[in-house]
Amino acid sequence: MSAPSLDLIQGANHLLSRDAKSIAHRRGAAFLARQSIESALRDALGVADAPRMRWASRFLVLGSLRRDVEADRGRLIWERWSEVCHYHCYDLVPSADVLKDRLTETAEWIAHLAKACGDD
């Protein structure tokens, strides 16, 4: 896993462990987790990345360049974090336990991505 992505995951875990009931901490953890995926994705795409490319497009490019990486799974994880980041006042923010499970899933996907891209 790339160092920035790992730092972001650790930061998200730290926020959740400080105050699991705080909506602000849970949303902050979601922003950090989503940034960790974005950082790892940029690293994996390398020169194929374009600054103005939409995130959905980046996952499509990743899937076409790297068949051994589950790009669709990565996009699903990213979208689930985005839902927490951009919730409306009538939405419920997931519990800290749910977010910790998602963080584990996120870290596993990023580790898989780093391993697959490191095999070149």
C-alpha cells in the first residue's frame, strides 16, 4: 500500500476511535478513506491518469489496463464512501462499526491494487 494511502487510512481509523458517536468524525473518516482510494488509484494509473478525468472514468481505465485488479469493486467502495461524504440532512450517517468494516475493505482493496501494480 502506498504511504499516503496508508496514512489516510490510519487517520480515518484514528478519527473513528476518538469519538465514534460524532457525526463529524465519521464524515471526516469517510473523506480520508475516499482520499486514500483516490491516491492509490492515481498511483496505479501513473501516466494514464489525467487531472480532469472523472473518478468513474479512472476506474474504467484501471479495469482496462489491469485485468488482475477488481476495478469494479474499487469503484463500489469509492461510491459507498462518497455517499457518506455527500449525505443530506435526512440521511443517516453509518455507525462507526460499519465504517470500520468499510475501512478494512478499503485497505484490503488498496493492498491488492498495490501488489498487482508492483508485480510489473
